[in-house]
Amino acid sequence: MEVDQRKTSQQIKKEDKEENRHHGEEDDCKQEVVFHKDEKQFELTIAEMGEVREENQRLRLHLDQIMKDYQTLQKKFHDILHQQQETSTTVATALTKPNEQPRINDESDLVSLSLGRKSSPELVKKDKRCTTPPTKSSEGLGLGLEYCKFELSSTTQAESSINPSPDNSLEETKDEAGETWTPQKPPTPKRSGDDQEVSQQNPTKKTRVSVRVRCDTPTMNDGCQWRKYGQKIAKGNPCPRAYYRCTVSPTCPVRKQVQRCPQDMSILITTYEGTHNHPLPVSATAMASTTSAAASMLTSGSSTSGSNPNPSTTSHGLNFYLNENLKLKPIYLPHSSISPSPSCPTVTLDLTSNTLSTSSPYNYRSPPMTNTFPPRYSTTNLNFSSLESNALPISWSNGTLNYGKNQMGSLNFGSTQTQENIYHSYMQNKSMMANATTNNQHSLQPDTIEAATRAITSDPNFQSVLQAALTSIIGVGGIGVQGGGEKSCQNVKMEDTFPVFSSFPSTSNTNKCSSSFFNKSMAATTMTNSQAAGSNSLPFSSSRSKSTSPENSRDHVV
DNA sequence: CGACTTTGACCGGCGC
DNA sequence: GCGCCGGTCAAAGTCG
């Protein structure tokens, strides 16, 4: 590629020279000046090309590193799957009685970050059958991350019912019932016999993952197919809340609620409930994995925080334990909160900016918001946003995406951080957690937050989660801009701006949210169009719009 | 004609 | 027990 470019530049040079020759000698001086100018320009261009080439190589190296990490993780994942399969078979053979408890315990022990794929026993078997790792082309982010609860407190039993992959239990009930499970046709006239609730046996403990994205479009494209089945105007929010059901599989229990933030209409709150029990399109794996991973983190966080002798008060931090190679890594999330009665735990992935200078003066956790929506359930906020203004949040340097200018918002996607640093962060984090638990402090020191953030972002699992989240938002957008002719938020070609994103699994769907998010995040220069266009398409009212609503063009295209 | 959206009605949970 | 409210259903309408 670079050679070609060099050739072309040389050709252009020659052509220019010839052109100069052809033009005669009447204004030689002029042409000479022009020629020198052009030469300088060419030199500059060549120099720039060299830089680009270097950058290319760096990015390639970085990509290779990511791929290596991916493959090693995948290998580990399959090993673990093998181990668990063996153990489960031994348990199953040992316990031939129809006693469910051991299996349920197993399920509760395993909180799988399925990355868009359900980790049901069926799929595990499938995965085992095909011993070769899934090809990336078909599976996309087929990488599975696992979380194993090592701390089984008294609350863990209860937490097992809020397994973030409820269809695991669902699958169990289905298998044991020995009949095909129909989601919305309960045999009894009881209407609310929701599949999920039946399967979970504890409907009040459904884990929800709420994703807050700055988005001008009616819905956020997560790559999945959704069918709208209802709309309500919730009290206290003038914006209607839309209810969607996953239609990829008729038995899929996943539902999502889409609602605008009443304080900031540009913020779209998408709440996911349940886990897909079917293979997802590549484009959908990212968000699904993010939500399931976040739900897993919440589960682990609430189980660990349950051991807190004083969990009744709203803590400003939540300890998450992510495992890396079955080693627990505590992750401390500042600003997360847990309510005393977590009847419906919710993880909030805040992909918006905290302090927005223009359109979003309110933060999710700001008092007006919390007044509007009192934390009825346990909520955990994973704030991926920069604490500073989002005017210039993203920069690529050495293949590393620094989202945000300061340390708080700096997300290191690459594996540039050494294990030493991870360990350091881990130790920092540990001591910090000790301080947090002993002092029960409500105001975190900046360096503490920084350390926590570093610890979080240094964790490969969290990186994966984050990468998945941002991939669903960013990576999709790049292709989406190409594929869709939709008017808003197509100012930025992500692949041009962030070449590495082209290597991420992406979809042909148009994601106006994605580009919108980055339009606003990247620079204020590109946000005018998206906002102007987006204001027309905001679902403030139940406007019927097959043509205007990108839901059809985005969510329903695989 | 099938898939999807819209929208009013219905149901169950929860608080008073 | 009653009313409110969130969530869901299902008939009707719309669109390609």
C-alpha cells in the first residue's frame, strides 16, 4: 500500500515535471517557484506517509498483540469449559436423584460473561463438540469470559436466582420439564406467567443492565433484532418508555426498555433484561456481552457486598471481583451504589459524559435525577466517561485508545500495561478497598479514584467488557456509516478516524447512536448536524415512523 | 400477506 | 380493599 502511494506520488511528480516542460518557458520563474512548492509538498507528503506507515505498523503490532491475547483467552476459556464439563458430568453421575440443588448450586457458582453467547449446558456441549475455537468470522466476539464465585456467602444462594444469565436456569427447567418451552403461551390463563419469572422462580431479582448512551436516535443499535411490544409513559418522565423483545429467537427471554433521560433528552437509557439463549449476530455480541458481563459484575458485587456488615447504607463503591485465569481480581468501582433492598439489581453502564458543557448538565447520579428516579433497586454505575469535558476525549497514541484526557477517563484497551502494573494496581486497589471499607468514606480522594480507575482499566476482563461495550457503539458505527444513508450522525467515519476499529466485529447496520456518541465525544465541530437531525427523530412522542425510525433499518437488519 | 408498530386494556405488585 | 403504576397482551392498523 505504502509502496503504491510512493509510486503514485513519484508519478505525480514526474507528471508535474513534464507538465512544466510542456508549458514553455514564458513564466519560468513562476513555474520554478511552483515547482519548488510542489516538491516541498511532496516531501511533506512523503514524510507524512512515513509517519502513517509507522503508525500503521504500530497498530498492526497492537492488533497482533490483541489477537494473541484473544487466542490465549479463548484457549483458557475452552480449557475451563472442559474442566467444568467434566466436573458437571461427575456431579451429575454422582447424583442420579432428581434433586436439583447441586445443579442449581453449580449454576449459581458460575456466572458467565458469555460475551453474547449463552453459556447454557447445551452450548457448552456444542462448544465441546467443536474442539476448534470458533472462527472469528462467524462468531465475532465468541470469546467467553468466566466468572467463578469463590465466595459463597449466605446471600449467594439468593443471588443464584438472579443469575445474570437467567436462561441458564430457564434452560434447566426446560430440559427437566422435557417439553418445548413456549415463552408467551403459558398453559394457565395466568397472564403474567412470564417465562423469565417462571424460570427464575424469583421474579423480583432479575438483573438488569442499563446502558446510558448519548444518542439522538430512537433506539440504540446493539445488533440484535427487537420487536416493540409496548409503550408506556412512566410517571415522572414525559418521554415514553418503549418495551422491546428480542426476536432473533422466539424463545429468547431478553427484553429491553428504551427511554429517554428526562433531564437530558439526548441520553438514551436502554435497560436490558435477561440473556440471549441463542446465537447472536456478530454485531450483537458486543452489547450482549457487555450487559451480561456487567450483570455478572453486579451479581458478584452484590454478593460480596452482601458480606458487608453494614450494607444498608448507600456505599459509594462496589467491589467487583473479576477473575483472570481463575484468580480473583477485586475491582472497586467508585460512585456505585447499592440499595438496602435490592429487589431488582441494576447495573448502569454510563457511556455518557459526566460533565457536559452544552446539552447535558445533569449526571445520572446528580440529585435531580435521583430525585426523579429514586434508587428503588440496587444500582451499580459503571461510568465509562471522562470526568472532564468530552470535547476532546479520544486520542490514539501508539495504538492505545485514551478515552478522556485525564487518568480517570483513560481506558487502556491494549495490553500495553504489564502484569507488574496490573499487580501494582491490584495492590493499590486492595489497600484502597480496605480503606473504603474501614472508613466507609463518602468522598473519595482523587488519587484513590485514579488508582481505582487504573485498577479497573488494567483488568483484562474489564477491558474486554469495555471493549465490547465500545465496540458495540463505535465499531458498529463505522460500518454503519458506510452502509446506511441515514442523515444524522454520519459525519465521522470511524474507520478513518480510528483504524483499529475496523478490526473489531462490526455490523452492516447503521448505528447513528454510535456515531452520535463519538461525534459528540470527539469534537464539538461535528455535533451540530447530529443534534439538529437527531432532534427530529427523538422518540419523545410515539411518532409512527417506519421511514424515520432507524429502528427498522438498524435493529432488524442482520 | 407477513412482519411490525401502535395503543388501549388488562393484570399483578405495591403502598396506603 | 383500593388505587396507582409498571409491564404485558393483543387487536387493529401500517408498511413493504
